[in-house]
Amino acid sequence: MKIVGIIAEYNPFHNGHQYHIEKAKEVTGADAAIIIMSGDYVQRGIPAIMPKRLRAEMALRSGAAAVLELPVCYATGSAELFAMGAVSLLDSLGVVNSICFGSECNDLHGLQAIADILCAEPGEYREILQQQLKTGLSYPAARQEALRKFMKNADCSFLLNDPNNILGVEYLKALRKLDSPMTPYTIKRQDSHYHDTELRPTYSSASAVRSLLAYAGSSLRTESNHTFEDTSFSSILSELEEQVPSCCLELLKDYHRVKYPIYQNDFSLLLKYKLLNKEPQRLVRYMDVSEELANRICTQLNNFFNYQQFCELLKTREVTQTRINRALLHIMLGIKKNSILSYSNCGYHFYAHLLGFRKDSEKVISAIAKNGSIPLITKLYDSGSLPELGQRMLTQDVLASNLYTSVVTDKYKTAFENEYNQGVIKI
């Protein structure tokens, strides 16, 4: 049995994601696709628009054999950490033959050339990179300029203009560092760009679909603050018919304003509470928080009105908005630098948390349980045999999910269900 691994967020699931699953199996000759999916928070440092199990169910209904959760410390990390966390988890399963990722360029050779340089870090490249950083460029911009000068190939360095290409390079770096036997493949992203907010005829971006769902949950206001009736969700569903697989529409309908949409600002009070209890020297313990950013957070705290506004307030030319999003999220969730270092020094993973699987793919689950180098967890209560670091990682995942669920239940006045009581989805 051949299995392809896919790394995704599905925030939310749409036609392009279904195409990716189908095409990945086609180009690799795989019998099944295993998904490593971010949980309730995503790599841009914000909460997912809908809970992880709802997104996982959509993927399963659309052809995925199984969905496993990427631990929150990796799901909310930099592109490099996100990729290493996801690729190492796939590698630990012991059954995945290949990995297939989407890219804007569909140029595996070009992406591999960049990955090789970034892994080897030749002296000349490092020197150029340091020169670029001294000019005040952010790290991503400085790295791209250093690659352009070192490779003497503008076309190749410009591959890093696009987010899926960047992640592709990081996946390839991770495969090389792990000396993984998994074979990489890439397929071209269809029609839309990552940040597009306008719908396309068939393959729209997740950003565009999120915008549509957000519009469904808002009221239209004029400058005089007069409120009109909300756009009917039925009309939104009509537009979504062309954007998401038909098997997902019913889920979107059933859980709208029950479990989603969830936004960054829904966590404003949680974040402010954490920040009010911290001083600069304590903030620098958290992932992505520099000394300069820690001081800026404390200096600007009196100007905190909501989560998103505070992120924008903290932005500078040298620090990207995404980096600030991640830093604040890590403070809120308690994700510390020393924890990540400990995890990485011990092989990155201690368990594989199964969110759901298709009943016709039970042999895939059996193969993971038999061949994996880490235990497959289906019931969190059965995690008592994990080592101390594994227990710490799992506790962090559970807390992050329970915070998210608490926001959902408070916003939509539904019953709270602890993460320990959540079952595995079976389709």
C-alpha cells in the first residue's frame, strides 16, 4: 500500500484542497492520503475560523484517509518550524512513501536548489545575508536578497515571493535534515493566489472563502450607523456551492453560528489578561518574542483595545505582522522557547493524535499503529505512558484546544466539551 502525506490547515476546506488530495494520489500513485493538519490555530498566528474537528470532517468526506493533528507549538511556528514539525510527524508514522505540496511555481528543481543552499549555508551566502540584515530588512526580505546575489539568478530567488513556494522550500529542507526516505512532489496551485480575497469561478483561496463567511456573520452599516438586515446565509451558501465540495455544504450550514466563525478579536480579553500579568523580562521566554518586542508590548499596553488592533499597533518595518501575530499567540497559549528546544532535541514528537479517519481506510490506521515510531493516540485518557516531555506537549495542546472551545461556547452559547472527552471522527 502506497501512502502520500499532505500538510494542510484547511482554513476552511475548499475545492482547491479536494483537488490537491485527488491530484496528490494521482501523481504519486498512492492508494491513500494522510493529512497532517493544524489544530485550532494556524501558522499565521491566528485562530482558525472553525474548530479542527469540523475541518477534519470536511477533509475526510472529501477523500482523505486520515487526519492527524499537528501539535500547536509547530502549527503556530515560523515556516521553518511548521514544516519541520509536520514533515517529522509524517516521517514518524512509518508508512508514508511520499509528500505532495502545492506551490505557485510547480518547479521542484528550483525549490530544491534553494533548499540545498539554505541547508548548507555556504560562507559567502551567510556573509551576504548578514550584510542585508544590517540594512534593516526583515529576515525574509534579507534572505531573498541574499539568495539573489549568491545564486546570481533573480528568477530563482523570486520563487520566495509566494507563500506556498516558501513552505515548499521548508518542506524540502526538513526532508533533507531528517534524511527522510519520503519522496517530494509538488503540484501547481490552481487559479487563485494565497492572499486573494475575491472569489474565482472554481478554485478560490481560503482567504476569499473566509471573507465570504465573515460577511455572512456581519451587518452592513452606512456612515450614519444605520443597520441593515444581515445578508441571508442562504445566499452565502449559494455562492459557496461553487467554492467548496458539495459534501461540505451541509456541515457549513449546520454549524454556522454554532461553532463558527471565530476570529482573532474573540480572544482579546484572554490575551490582555496574559499581558497584564507579564513584564518584559518574562515575555522574552515565549516563542517569537524578542527583547525589543517585549518592551514595545509593555509600553503600548495602555493602548490595547482589541487583539487585532494591538497587533497592528506593534508592527514595525523590521518585524512582520505575522511574526507579531505569532508572538502574541504564543504568549497567550504559553508556548516557550525552551520547550521547543527540548522537543526538537528529543526528536520533535512523542505521539500522533488522530482526529479522524474513513472506515474504508482502517488498514491505514492499523499500519500506523504497527509501524510508527511514536504511539498513535485515539483517546487522550490513554496517554499516561508518554514521557514527561510528551505529557508537557500534550497538556499544551489540550489547553490550547480548550481555550478555543471556551471562546466558541461563550460566543454561541453552546455546551462546552473538554478536549479529553472529544472522540475520533469516523466517516
